[in-house]
Amino acid sequence: MTANPGGSLVLLNPGPACTSDRVRAALGRGDWCHREPEFSELLASIRSGLTRVLNVADTHEAIVVTGSGTSAMEMAVISAVRADRSILVVRNGVYGDRLAGIAEVHGITVHSVGGAWTDPADPQAVRAALAEHPDVDAVAVVQHETTTGLVNPVGAIGRIAREAGVLMVVDAISATAIEDEGHEDLNADIICGTANKGLHGLPGISFILCSHRGIERLQEVPVRSLYLNADTYLTGQRKGDVPFTPAVQVCFALDEAIRELEERGGVAARVAEYKERAALVRAGLARLGLEVLIPAEHRSNSISMIYLPEGISYPELHDALKADGFVIYAGQGDLAKTFFRVATMGELPLSTLERFLTSLETAISKIRAGR
């Protein structure tokens, strides 16, 4: 199995991620009509597989939607807040801001708990905000902010939300099968995920996982979207149906990715693999004198936000590495001026990451030599 077939680029961006030959081959299963029994069986396999591998089969139900991870975020936010109530959003990165932006677009009042992009969210600030705003119906937080590679203390925030009697929404899109051995400890009622990234499927399918409380809530909220109305999806998917034409072939790939994950030891084995990758890359960065922004105790297992080498711009470094077959990622906002990001998501053997570190060292030397 190779993660770089035919000389294609090795993606070190935070999604879309490299996939295995087996998962890509699943796209060729054929052309299916989504109104036939065979697709109903595929959908049931995916829905049960997601909750099984993420250790929430007894507490949550999966709703699958064709769309990027943002579609799952939007479905979750508009399904969590009843009419004339508000949402409390933890905002310490671009994706917390996106959760708030989704709510605002749909006319939902937003209260915020802010924070520096380099600091994990403060659960006690969430507690204080809930006391200050009794109209809050749900708390929303990003588990892994790929803005910087920061991991938030979602479990602790979820316990506070539960004590306050409000729903907990977690964007686990960049954390699923990477940060935790399951989602049972998130204390979350609605969890957002995607087929790509840690599950190693292909982009284009996302999902939400709803607890019993979450399902009750999505049946109580007003209809805010035709395409992303979660109650419509849940009603249909329980019968093996979908309201709109799905990305059938991407569903093939997700089903295969779930099977592959289980055959390789499940999420526990994958999380261990991600930790090994992160350790290898960060040790290599240290050898090159490159510093990671987020302190070790708050870093994710997949994103490293790295200070640019002195005197080298991101475009220079990006282009040199791409010429050697590797795609890195820019920082966001003002961070783009001084940082670059390396993501170790998807199908990436350690040998590929070792080659990347060699390529990075060579690129830095060549750029400096050319001055």
C-alpha cells in the first residue's frame, strides 16, 4: 500500500488527507441508485459503523449528509437551539468563529467565551457565561482547532453544560480517530465529524452523532434549512432512505475506510499511530531548530503550527516543498506572516514523514543558498 501513488502529492494540509489504495479502489464498486435496497444496506452499515468504532453505539445515533465538515457544523448548530433561545460558543480559533457565524446567519443569538488562539478554553469561563445568560440552549466548542493545532478541554466543558441543563455541541471534525479512543468522554449531545481526516475516507461526506437528548432537541427546533434539516435526515435514514441524492461512491469509500480501521485495531490503534507520527515530526523539527507554537501539553496529535525559518517566507517554502512532492499549509489570519502548518492526517507511513523532514531540511538550505 502506498500513500503517494504514481508520484502524486503527499498532502500535509489538514484535509483533504491522503487515502489508502483500498479506500480509493472502493470508488469503483459501480453506479448505484440511492433508492434501491443495496444503498439502504450501505447506509445502515455506515451509520452503525460510525457509532461502533467511536464507542457511542449505546448512546448516539449517526446522521449522514453529503457535504464537507462545515455542513455537519451547520446541521448541528441549527438543530441545537430552540426558538427564542441562544447559543454559547467557545471562540479561540477560526472554527469557533465559524460556529458562531453559522448561528448568526440563521438568526440565532450568540454569546461568546473568547480566548487567545494559543490558549485552551477555560471551562470556568463557560460556567460563568452560562450563569450570566440563562437563555442559552446549547454550548458549542471545537475539540481540535486546526487554526493552531490546539486541543480544547471538551469533556470538562461538557460536564458543565450538562450540569446547567443545556445541550453540548462538539466540532470533532479534526479530532475524530486522532485525539481520543472514542467519543464517549466528550459529554456531548451532538458531535460533528467527517469521512476524511482521521477516518481516512474521502472528502464529501460528513455526519453528526446525536445522543437521545440531541434527538429530542432536533425534533423541537424550528426548520431553519431545507437541505440541512437533521430531523428530515434522521426520519429517512432510520428507514434506509435519504432526502436528497447522496455522494454514493464517497459512501462506498467511507464504508471501506471504517472496515479498514477496524481491521487495523480500531480507533485505539489509530490514535497510537497518530501520536507516533507527531512525535517523529516534532523531533525532526527540533533537530532543524524549528519551534512549534502550541505548548506540548495542549497540542493535537496531527497539526503542528511552526515558526517559519528565519528569513524565509511561506510561499518560498511551500513552493520548494511542493516541487519535491509535499504540500504544507499556511497559517490563518495574522499567523500567516510568521507560521506554517504541517498536518499528519490520513494515510501517511512513517517513512513518508521521514522523507518530508529530509525534504524540509533541503528546501531550507537551498532557499538560503539562493539568496
